[in-house]
Amino acid sequence: MNNIFAQLPIDTNREHFSDIVKSKNVRIERIVSFGQSSPEKGWYTQDEHEWVMVLSGYGDIELGSGRVVRLKKGDFLEIKAGQKHRVLATAQGIATVWLAIFYK
């Protein structure tokens, strides 16, 4: 039995990315943030679709259209392949745990 909240990282100075499942067409990843955001010029544009959910903490995501979305515990968002986006902020002082599913 595994648990998404087991063995959370101790190092709060960086984000941590862990593959849970990885196959040719799908990747499921746990991301743990401690107040991190995308670098100033850190827009992401991916070849895969991404479905992301916040399990604890919060994350503010800005889309290329200028729309800002705050994801709190239980909130999710689908980011289509090629859609420009970045993380503006994550919770300070607690772990923001994300579940991200990348697919073709």
C-alpha cells in the first residue's frame, strides 16, 4: 500500500517531482512545493496535456490568456498541450502537494 502523503521531502528550498506511474502515453507525478513559483521568465508550453489537482496547500496558476486560477485542496485544472502557463505562487510554510497527470 502506498500513500501520496508518505515520505514528504524535508528540503523546502526546492520543488520535488516524483513519478508514480510512467508509460508511453501517460505519466502520473507527485509534485511537492514549498512556496516555489516558476522562474520569472518561466512560462511552460508542453507537448502533452496536463490534468493537475492540489491535494494540500494551494497553487496560483497563470494561463497565457492572463487568467489566474487559484487551486486549493481538491481543485483541479486541465491544461491543454501547447497552452502557455506558469505557477505564480504556492503556499508558504506548508507543503503544496500536487497530483499531475500528463497524457497524449
